Amino acid sequence: MKKSVIVLAMTTILAPVHLAHADVSGSVSLGYDDNPFKLRGSLDPDGAMFSEIELDFDHKTEGGLRLKLGADVVKFESDADDADSYTLGAGISYEFDGSFFGKDTEYSFGADYRRRDKTYVSRTTGMIGDSGGTPTPDRFDSDTFSLFARADVELTDKAEFRLTVDGRDRTYEDYDSLGLTNLDHRQWSVEGRLTFEPSPNQEISGQLSFSKRDYDDREGRDLLGVLIPGTSLEYEMRSFDLRWTIDLSDNQDIRFSYGHDIREDNLSGYYDTTTDAVGVRYRYRASDRRRFDADLSYRDYSYDNSAPDSVLENEEPISSKEGYRLKLGYEHALGERDTWLFVRGSYEDYDSVDDVYVYDKMVFQVGVMADF
């Protein structure tokens, strides 16, 4: 989809909406990233300054119609402009209250569109990705259209259940003429999340989901990575997520989390992956004008039956790795409480069975965010 079409679609959605009745928020920031392309140390990656602009628009009518728009644009200095990215999104939904077996329920039905654009830089070479010498910078650019239905059921005054069913259609840049596999696919998912409060200062939530993905025209591979003619690749994915939040006092809380994801293909298992992740987040509100948060997470993402290689790099944006990430943030109100100065920093360090995917990076960012 062309950018002009996206802009026209957004304008059409916004036209009948009175901005005075909408929630609009945004942020502008400057930062430094010492390894924008997540390259291994032997490639001697250079750091670069960047700017980021985020905008979000949310409007809900009295009749239950909801409109959402969002944009996130990241621009790096000229020597690292291949790290530039933008994401555009638009959504429309209808929400209404009802009941489910006598329980108060909020229903929501809607559609979303999302455009993601970022240059593909090879982790092997540190240069723009290519196939047979022909550059493929738009390899992972995508357009995604999705439909969803959701029900939030209030089981008791301390427990609620959310059921979500959604389907999506995602299309990528066409590089079939270069012999690269077609990544276009359709996927549907069903997810259930139970949230309850065992005590006034605690909340526990658990989520289970199942997804099925069918590729339009993508052959599978055997365990040696060789294409299997006449096949059609499919994925089945299952995930489990558990979160436990504890209010330590009126102005601070801590959350522990664990996630387990499994992906299986319908052929040899070449694309099978397992992901385990644990994390802890701490938030402290020093006053109405000052707040601090810290987030530490560990993630182990691995291919079960194959090793990272050039085939996988041309088909997956991420390859086998395990490691941790630490994020710190501080926010300070400026004048009115809906305008904030923020300072953020993060450090991540990942290992892998292949040193191509071993990297560490540090990011520092300062900016202003506001609600209008």
C-alpha cells in the first residue's frame, strides 16, 4: 500500500470527528543508540544520534464507536539512516455493554490497519541485506489488516475474564523474482486471560492463547534447510503468560512475569522455536509530579532443530539468542500535570550459538510528552 493511500485513509477517518472531544497524546525526544543495527562486536558497530516522534489519537462517541490513529517515526543521523523506521496505525471499533450468562460484559468488535517500514540490515555483514548481489532493503516492510472480537466478563468484584478472537492478513514486499520466499500470510488467534485480586494489594493474571498461521505461497524446508517442493508452510503457536502485581504501598508497586511460547511448523520442524521469558518491573511515584520505573527481563529464544544461518536471516527478523535487558525511566511534570519531561535508558546483552547474533547495545533518550 502506498503512503499516499495510508494518509488518505487516515484523513477520511478523522474528517467527521471533532478533535475537541478526542484524546490526543504525543511525545518528542532525542537520543543516542550505540548499536542501532544490533551488530556483533567484530563488525565494530558505530553509535548514532536519533530523534523520535510519537502521536496517538483516540476518540469514543457516546454511541460506542471508537476511532484510533497512531504514528511512531524514528530518524537517525545521516551516517546511520538505514536504522530509520516508521509505524502507522489506524483502527475502528464498536463497544457496548451487555451480559454473558448473567455476568456484566463489555463487548468490542473492530478492525485495525498497521504499516511498518524499516530497512533490512544483515546481521552477518552489517550492510543492507541482499540476494545474489541485489539489495533487498524492504524485505521485512509489512502491511497488516486485522479483525477482532473481544468480550470482558466481570465474573465477580475481584475477578474478570477476557476472551479475544482475531484474524489478520499481513503482506510483505514482493521479492519472488529474486528467489526469496514469500512471507505473506494469514493468521487467526484465540486468547483467554483471567485476572483476579487475591487481596486488596495484589493482582494475578494468566493468559493462554493458540494461533494458526498459513502462508500464501511459501514452501517448507527439511532439517537441512533445503526447500521441500510442493509443500505449503504452516505454523501452530501456543503461549502462556503469568503476571503477579503487588502494591507495596500507595505509591509503589512491583510486578513479576513469566512467558512461554512454542511455535511448530507442519513439516520437518525446521522452523520450530521455543521462547521463555521472565521479568520484574518496579514503579515508584515519589509525588504527583515525579515518578520512576525500572524493568529487568531475561529472554531465551531458540530454534529447536536448526542452527542460525543465512537462510533463516532472510526469512526471520530475529534468530537464536538469549540474554537480558534493563530499562530505567524517570518522568517529571512540567507545569500542568499532563505535560512531562522524561529520561529513559536501556542496556541489553544477548548471546547466541552463532556469534553473528551476539551483541550488546545501550540507548539513552530524553524528551517531552503531553496529553492534549
